[in-house]
Amino acid sequence: MSTATTTASTTRRPRTWWRRIQSFSVEDLFSTKRPPGPPRTIYVNQPLPPDYHDHRGRVKHEHIYNSNQVVTSKYTILTFLPRNLMEQFRRIANIFFLGLAILQFFPKFSPSHPALLFFPLAVNQSIVKVLSGGHANPNAVKSKSKTFVRGLIPRSRKGANSDSEFDYDASSGATACWKDTTWEDVRVGDFVKLRGDHPFPADILICATSDDENVAYVETKNLDGETNLKSRNALPALTDLRDANACSNATPFQVQCDRPENNMFRLNATVTVAGQRAPVDLQTMLLRGTILRNTDWVIGVVLFTGEDSKIIMNSGSTPSKRSRVEKEMNPQVLINLAILATLATICAIADSTLEKHYYPLGAPWLFADNQRDDNPSINGLITWAFALLTFQDIVPISLYLSIEVVRTLQSAFIYFDKDIWYEKTNQPTLARSWNLSDDLGQIQYIFSDKTGTLTQNSMVFRQCSVGGRAYTGDPDSSSDSDDDSSSIELKKQKISAYVASLPGSRQATSSNVVLPPKVKDTGYTFQDTILKMDIEAALTEDGAEDADPEKTAHARALYGFFSVLALCHTVVAATDKQTGAIEYRAQSPDESALVQAAADMGFVFLGRDRETLSMRTPSSEEPERYELLNILEFNSSRKRMSVVLKKLDGDDDRLFLLTKGADNVIFDRLKPGAEALKAETERHLSAFANEGLRTLTLAYKVISYPEYISWSERYHEASVSIDDREEKIDAVSEELEKDLRLLGATAIEDRLQDGVPETIADLKRAGIKIWVATGDKLETAIAIGRSTNLVAADSNIIIVRGGGSKPVGNQMADAMSRFFPEVTDMEIPRPGTPALDKVYPLSRVETGMSVVGENNGERPGGFILVVDGAALTQAFSSEASQKLLLRLGTLCEGVICCRVSPLQKALVVRLVKDNLKVMTLAIGDGANDVSMIQAADVGVGISGEEGLQAANSSDYAIGQFRFLKKLLLVHGHWSYARNGTLILNFFYKNVVPMGIKFWFQIYNGWSASFVFDYVYILFWNSLWTLLAVVGIGLFDRIVVLMDLPELYHYGREKYWFSMKDFYIYMFDGLYQVRFLVNLRRGWY
């Protein structure tokens, strides 16, 4: 047994060391990150417990938290020189050049002044340092030394610098005030006060805000890429801390927190005040990187700083990237060094042998060749060193200098290309990393963000289905409509003609129409003449004694449908003080588009005053007011949102539950009956989805007061629960959200950027696989995949979901067995037990219509894998699941990852990059894409509406996704072909004189002497051959691939630069040597 153990450990040890060598990276040596600490308890306004101190009275190490200083730049003043030198000496040739320069410092081997020997190497290194030294990474997580927050200090600490202090809200007897504090000086447990439109420096628990309801609105684009506002609430137990004096004299309390984690959607903590415990979740937190909007100020307590904040834990260190061509040059240089060492050894042995033979014969050139430092034995070593100098140009230093210049000029060609210059913002395509141009010609996988990268993050309400009738919008709807286009006032002739054509109808009068308030123009107005006529007709039916029951039912459906759009949301209605127009600011662009569409049809949401919602309808002269009792928030598991309302005006004291959500979720909770309406709405939903539109289903329910009171008590108990709070809230919400009445469905288009479908189609023709990583829900991701050509009409969709009863590994194994039975080169693991193998229902209703469509798996197109963030978490938990996910993804034409965090995006990139050893490119536009961009071989950032974080952290910054086509198919393709040809020709042109010099040794006693004058050798490398080869790297042109993207495969197959080509060029050079030597013999 012991012998077997020893043998196993012996065989594993080399593999472990080899893996360490393979995984070595320069950035790891300079990384300041440390593993997350243990769970923490923060004591506010009270001393630390005795067990927090050691025997010397110092705070124990585990209770000392990270400072708020974060370094995200690639270099600092201290690390620039050592890190840059380590990066440059990863090139084996630079180590060789340094060794030669040191050798020539000895007078015996120096052909020139010693001070000039380091000049070529110094020039080369200086150029590289200048090009790379200016690269910074100013993104959302960078420590801002000039940004200040208000830190709390006692008034007694005011000193000579008290002019920087202020106390806007303190009373005359206050004993504390606020003081401006730099970000890096913020510490855990500090009270901080931040003003509107400022980013948050740390993860902060909200105590109070300027809003009467203690609500704060934040912009989270740096976290999830969304530019829409999200609401956050203060912790009720701390809302009395509204000024500096209250914070200073607050009742001592404790905050118990879990250990820092990178999950952007979860935070578990509790606050204990006077023995009472209150739960803390993300709804009461302000995360670092988010920005305060529409709120004057907010006061909070710092919980996590620096490396422990969620955005930093989801970010990666700035990598030191090298191109594949440069990496492949190292083996070629090693081969040349081996040839050089072989030639030097041959010369040394031959020279020593000849000296030993001729010295006894009295050869005059060996006079006095018997000294300690001059004899046949030691002269062999000296000849070996001379031979290294004689044949050194087999590894030309001019090659590295030339390729740096060529790549820099290639970056200039990209900059001045007007075809990829975004004229709208006057934004050129900028090469921030000058040494990766040839990698652009070898890309095999593209990882793309969705929001802001493929889409404009601008939602447009396109179609809807109400009461079984589909309204597809007028074909000429545009943003150039008149100011009154949002009202339902129509031309009287059209109204009369339509209404008169209806049996039993009465003519409409203008008194039925109430012009709604003006809503700010968003660039698009939903218009549908038939829908407006139906609404107008519904107004005429209201209260009529001889009303048609069918028309009355449809009128109620219309009223309920647009009431849900106008009231079921968390939108903030802000009024422009200059124009008086209402502007909607929503947590998601979907909500904004829905509320805007309701306003276009005359159901105008006027705003929220505390817990009162106001809405103007087409028929009401005064706004209708509703009391907001509860908001049942949307999340990835519920896939729906609901509000509980009570109408305040009139005799109707009923309570209403208004719900909107995914169609399959809503249909499962409908009241039995109305099968015809369900089937027709289902048909409309399928038609909307086939057009690539994002769909939502709307429903409502009338609640009795006793039922609500009973439910409300259970909901409150669940909301204050510490353990499993989310699950308990979902379970209680489920009790109320049943027996719903269907109203209809909406269809929203997420506007694509110009040329996105065509670009993706051409990139797929080029053989590049595209993976999309987005924070959107699964249905939305599939819809965008269809509209961008990533998911073709005949594509088959494989869905893998996490968070359910069936393990993710089993889902992937089932997909492999069902769709790829021919794969036999890997063993498919099946974690879990057969009892858990529950089939996920993808159908919306019992009609069999599915999210993936009919005949999925049998369509002639390829496969698209759709996997959510929860599934990725499980898949990355084991190596076997990772391999299965990777194999399943590579068998598909494309992959869509939805509901993923920034860190998961980077993990997906590394999974493909490290295991398949392929060239990867990541493209995004927000701070949440920085980790993915840095993890890929080439990172591309879009300078878009979400700021410059991605662009500043990228290798290439572009203005639009469509520019990626020419960047890869033209500039990348040309750069790879040019640089590969340049390097091979450099080796070829230098092996020729090296071969002639070696042939000369046969006739020169193997003395390692030059056959040419040293000046000619210098001219050969610097003048006579240099410009010609550099010209190839700059101006050699091959076929343009804009119309022939299929030819891009030459780059992926290493057509212009490989070890095979290297050997061909080297042997060709040696053949030319033989020809030139014979030619010389003929001359003489």
C-alpha cells in the first residue's frame, strides 16, 4: 500500500509543477486581492467586544477589514518598472540579447565601445515601455482621489481646516457635523452622507434619504448594464438618523453580515437595535459603483469597502496580454538558439582540435599558444563565445523593433479608417493595445454583451392583444408625429364612420374625449388607428342602456388592460419644470415603454405621492386615485410583478390585484374558463415571439377585504423573517396570485443597433461562434437571439435552467443524449438521482405551444444552447460539469447565457479560452463587462450610453457593434497575414548571411571570424533588407473579406504563420546559401 502511494505521489508531482508553470501569469505577482474574510459584525456607536482584541490590546487580524483603496490601473509608480521588465523578458530573445550585451562588456569580445552595446536593446525596450506605459484602466471601480463623501466627525474635532466642514441640517445645539472625505479614507462602520448624482464609494446600508418615504433612486448601469433607475428603501429601524447629530447620538446597534461574496443578487445581514432584529437585503443597500439619482441626499452606514465590495469582487485584475504570434515566436527563437549553439559548438570543437594538431607542428599562427589564458583547450571556449557573436543575427533584434513599429502603424490605420469612425459621436476606432492587431485575424469565439452592445437599450411598444383582438400598430408610426398624437382625439369623420358601422352603436361626440396631460417625447409614439377607435367606441358604450354585451366586455378589457399598464409598475413620473411635460423614469426600459404606451392611448400615469397613485383616463375629467397597498416584486423565479390597489374615489371600495409577467407563468394562474380567449391570446403571443418581440401577459383579480387582511398579516410575517425570507415571500405571494382574469398581452421591441443582424450573419459565415452573455431573463434573451440572427428560424433551442429540482448536470446529460447521440468520445456524467429527473415544462398553456417552438430538435438548422446564471453556478461547481457544459456549448452553433453576473461572464470566457486553446474576443459597453473584456484574448469596448468604463478597459474601443466586422475581416485579417509574412521573411533574410558566414569557417580554420566587414552586416539588417520587409508588414494587401467572410478561416488555420512555414523559410534560406556559395566559386 505504501509503495503504491509513493508511486502515485511521484507521478502527480511533475504534473502539479507543470500546471503551475502553465498557469503562471505576471499579473498574479502584482495582484493585491486577498480571499474574502469571515462573516463580520459591525458595532456602531459602541466599543468593540473584548474578544476582538489580542493580549496586547490590538484588534485581531480577522477583524481588520480591507481599506477602501482600490488600484485598477495596470501599472503604478512602484510596479511599472519591474512589471514591464518581467513582461518584456517573457520574450526569450530579449534574455538572449541581454546575455550578448553582457558578454561584449568584456574587452576580448567587444567589437565596439561597450556603452553602445546596450543601445539596440535599450531602444527596443524604451519604445515598448512608452507604448504600454500610458495604459490605465479608469473604470467604475477605480478609487477616486478627488471625489469626496461626507464623513461624520465630532464637532470638537474641528480645527484649522474647518473651512472644509459643513452642517446643512444640524440644529444650533448640534455636537457633530459632516466633513468631506476622500474615497480611500472611508472605513467600515462610518456614517456617510452623499448628495444626488454622485457615485457611492462603498457598499452602504441606507439609514435615511431626502424623500419623505425614505426612498432613494439609483442608476446601476455599472453593475448590470441597465441605464434605468431602480428604487432602494431605507431600513425602517434606522430612519430617524436624518442628520449628523442624530447619527452621532444614535442608539448603539449592531450589523451582522455574511462574509463578502461576489453574488450581485444576494446579501444576507441583520440589524439589531435595542434588542429588535431587522432583516437587511439588497433593497436596503447602495452598492459601490451605482449613482444616486432623483434624490437630494442619502445617509448610510458603510458595510463593505474596497476589495470586499461586490463590484470589486466581480472585477478582474488588469491582464498583461500577448498576441498568439508573439507566443509562437518563442519556440521558433528557441530553435534558432539551438542552431546557434550547435554552430558555435562545432566551431569551438573544430578550432580546438586544429590547434591541438598544428601547435606541435610549429604553426606560426599558434606562437606562444601555451599560456594559461591562451592554449588550445581554453581557446575552444573563446571561439565558442566568438561564434555566438558572429552568428547572433540568426535571432535579429531588429525583428522586434520592426514589429513594434509595424503594429503601431497598423493601429494608426485602424484609427484613420473612416468606415469604422462613428460620425454621430465623432468617435474613431481606437487601438488601446497596439500589440494585438494580428490576433484580430484569428478569432474563433466572440462573447458579446446584449444591452447597449447589440441593442440600443431602447424599448419600443410595437403590438398588443386585448380581449382576443390583436393590434399591430400603424405602419407609419414614427417619432415625427404631432404633439397631440398621444391623445385619443381622432378625426371626427373616422370615429363616426367606424362607430356607425357597428350594430347598435351611437355616434360619438367630442365631449367624450378628454385630452391627457402632455408626456415628454421619447422618440417614438405608439399609434394604432383601430385601437383608438375601439377605445373611443368603448367610451360611447359606457353607461348605455342598450349596450351590446360583447362590446361592453371588450370595453372593460380595454380599460383594465391599459389600467394595468399605467399602474402596475415602479416607474417614477417627473415633471419638467420648463415644459410641464411628464417624463417617465423606470427601473427597466420595459416598464418605461409600457407606461409610455398607456399614455399614448390616453391612460396617463401622473405620478406617485407617497402611497397614492394617480392616473388620467380618456373619459375622466379628474385623475383617478388609487392607494398602493403592496408591491410584489419581479424576480427570476417568480417571473411576474403584481400590485395590490384600492380605488380612493367613488363608492367602489374593492381591492384589485394587477399582475403582469411571463406568459407561461400567468396562464398557469388563470381562473378556469374563457378557453377561447386563452387560445386566441396564445396565438397572438406566438406571432409576437416569432417576430423577435418581448412579450408580457396582463391579468387582474378582485380581492375581498377580509381575504386581503388575512393575507397581509402572513405577508408581513414573511417579509420580516430572517431565514429563507425570499422563499417565504414568494410562497405567500403565490397564495394571492391565483384565479386571475386574463386581459391581454404586450409585445415590445428592444431596438437593435444599426447593422447588428447583418454583422452577426457575416461573422457566422466567417466561421466565428458567437456567445451572448446578458443579465436579461431567458425569454428576452431568446427573443433578442432571434432578432439578431443568432437564432435562425430553423434553429433548435436547448434550455438549461438552474434553481429547480432537476440537477443541471442531468439536464445537460439529457440534452447530449437526446440531441447528440453520435458523440461517443466522452463519458457523460449524470449527477443526482433518477427520482429528481423532472422534465421542465416549457409550454405556456396546455395547447402545447412552447418557448422553444414546435418540432424542437427536429428542425434542419443547428442548435442554440440557452443557459441561465443559476445553472452556470451549478455547472462551475465541479470539473465534470464544466467539461459537459463546454462540450455541449461547442456542439451548438451559438450559446446564450442569461441572468449572469459580471464574474460569470468572465468565467465563461475563461472556460472556453483555457480548455479549447482558441482565440477569444469579448465585446461590451458597460462596467459590468470589464471582467469579461479583460479575460478574453482581445477585449473590445463600445463607447456608448453606459459610459467609457468598458472602452477604457479594452484593447480596442469602437463606436458601434457593426464596426467589428471590418475590424476583424479587414484589419485583423491583413495584420495577421502581414505580420506573419514579416516575421518569416526576417528569419529567412537573416539565415542567409548566417549560412554564408558558417560556410566561410571551413576555409578560415573555424576561427569564428567574419567573412564580411562588420559594417556590411549592420547595413544588411538596418538598410538593405529592413525597409523591404517592413514594407510587407505595412502595405502587403490580400483579398478584402467584406464580401467573402468565408475566407477568414485562413487566419484561424494559421495559414500565414506556423511552425511548418517557419521550417520552409529556414530550409529555403539554407538552400539559397548553397546557391550563393557555388556562385562565388564560379566568380573566382
